Amino acid sequence: MTIALVTCSGVSNTGKLTTQAAQILLQRKPGHYIWMHAKQSTAMLEAEIGDADQLIVIDGCKDCCATKKLSASRIAPHHHIIATELGIEKKGMGEVQYDEIEKVVAAVDQKITKE
């Protein structure tokens, strides 16, 4: 099963967090995930998501930049995770903490396990 991850492209700690969580997932389960930043064009996102079995969007905050980008396409996510809804505080340009990355990774794993 291939899972596509689309992450926020923001520069805040929560935006960077989504990228780091995706990178951890790619490292832990090689070949299981494909990953894209929301900063790519809609056409590029559609092409790269392709025939993925599932799509998970990981937004950093309630601005939902990744979700907004996908709404311009014909692709709907199977799951949506927002880092700040996991209890992670948006701190502007603050540093990402390891436990925050693990919290987002666990949320992704939980969504997949429920399937």
C-alpha cells in the first residue's frame, strides 16, 4: 500500500514540523510513503499523488495551507491532521521539538491503523 503525504509549506515551527514528520515516516518505512510539499503546483501534486492508495494531508495549523492547495484539485484526502489540534503550540519561528514530531508521526500511524 502506498500512502501519499502532503504537508504544509509554512516556515513557522508547525509548518516545519509537518515536513520533519513526513521525513521521519519516509525513513522508517521506505517505499511505503510518497511525500510532497503543498508549495508545489496543483498539477504537480495531482501527478505525484497518482495512484496512491491513501492520501493524508498534514497541516501545521488551522490556516490549513496544504488542504487549501488540494482543494483546487480534484483530489480529496482520506485523512487530515492538524498539528495544533494535537496540542502543539504554534510559536512563529520557534524550533521544532522531537516529541512534537513523534506526536504527528503517531497521529499518521493511528490513521493508517484504523483502515
